[in-house]
Amino acid sequence: MKTALLSALILSGSIAAALACAPAAHAGNLVDVGVIDRDTGTTLPTHYHDGKLYIAGTPGHRYSVRIANRTGARVLTVLSVDGVNAITGQTADPYQSGYVLEPYQSTEVDGWRKNMSEVAQFNFTALSDSYAARTGRPNNVGVIGVAVFREKYHPIPIERERDDRISEGRAQPPAPPESLARADAQAPKDAAATTAAPAGAAPAAKAATAQAPAMEASRSYNGLADARPMPRKEEALGTGHGARESSSASYTSFERESSRPNEIDSVWYDSYRNLVARGVIPAPRPIAVEPQPFPNGFVPDPS
């Protein structure tokens, strides 16, 4: 059953094509995910460590999450920031609201959605000042996740002309084309597979799968600040609830192919200083400086 879902305005073809060329923090099979520093206009580079992808954020800078659909079909992307759904503010679950992207469409999510025309900006801030911590949910601060769902396929029925000879029993109906025969043979099996709920799923989760809203977004492209080596570890970074800004959205319909996400892409983040202290980013090597025989023209006073 199809339901009304949230979506944002569709990107123009030229903007979508430009965004598709931008580097991604996480390149998945269905979508690419990148994080953009909006104060510098650069894409934050990634650092691979212990099976995870990390980015270094700059405290106080605004950022956006860029999601690019790599497929020729619509997908639903449920965005989680610090374990919180970026649309509803609920503790994140894949069955909740998300953004619907058209084939090969790219979008930037700039903040927590407040209504159909505004978001509160994402910004890097101290963990204690993050939106998740301020709402009593600090345990998952420091990670951005995108759960991706394919859209359920509904074949378009083909109306065939009726042959009077069939009704009179004088001839057999013509055999369907091979492509149609294969589609017909597979349809019942596919339908059963895509509508099955995961083992042990709660009834509420199954209901949410059928009713969860979704969104489609269109934004402009930005992206990374120069990370400078810092000597000591500081408080971990989180995502704050920043100033409001305009961000139009509208409704669309979307039916998930399966109750389970087809893909989950995750990117962890912290400050450059903390990532160096944790060994995620290698510490920069000091540059050796040769002693100079004449560093000054006159004799300075001793300190």
C-alpha cells in the first residue's frame, strides 16, 4: 500500500550533474554520502581506521550531509545524526521518515527539519552542547548514518486485444513474449520476498514500515576546512541545533521494496586534534630545521 511521504524540491539537471562529480565520504552501492563544511565550501576528506570511515570537523563550523543516488531508480534515504532522525527528532530507526531521491539525484541536508520550509543548521560543537546530548541521548554522538531503501516495483499491466476465437474454443491464445513470461513467472515470488518482515520484528515496526513518511530534497553544493595538528585531546565533537534557515519540502509517495534497508552507510566524526590523539589520523612529522650561522644582525639581550 502506498502512503503519502515527505519530499523536497527536485534539483535541476545541471546542479544534480555537478554534485554527482563531488567526492564522497562513503561510496555505497546505492548512494554516495559526503560531509560538506559550509563555512569553507569544501568536502571533508575521509580517514579509514579499524574498518570505519572518519572525517575531521572544525568546532563551530556549519556542515551539511550530501547524499547522491547512484541508481536509475528512486530510493528512500533515512538520515541519522548522532543517533537521532534528522527529520522527526526521534531516536533513529531505519523505518522512520527519510528523503526520497529521484534517479541519479543529489541533495544536501543542511540541518534538523523543523517544518516544511525550515531546518535548524547542523554545526560541529562540543558533545555536551550537541542536540542529542541536550535531549538526553548522548550515547551515539559522533556518527552519521544513512539507511537506504529501494522502491517496490509494480509492473504496468499490458492490455491485450481479445480474440473471439478463444472464447469459442477454436484456438489457443498466442504465447506471451519471453520477457513478459519471465516477469509473470517471477512476480509472485518477488512479491513475497519484498513484503516479508524481518524475523522477530515487532508489530509496531511492521506498521511503521508501511506508513513511514519520506522526503525529497534539493540544495546547492559546498564542502572542508584545513585541519591543523593539535597537541592535546579535547572534548569530543557533536552536532548542534543551529540557527534556522529556509529549506523547502513537499510530499511524495514511496513504497519500500523490503522491510530491511538495502544498504546502510556510516561516517564517524570528531575534531582533528582528537582523531590524531586516537591514532585515526597519523601525527604530522616535525620538519627538521638546519641551524643558521647568522640568524640575526645584532646581539639580542638574553631572556
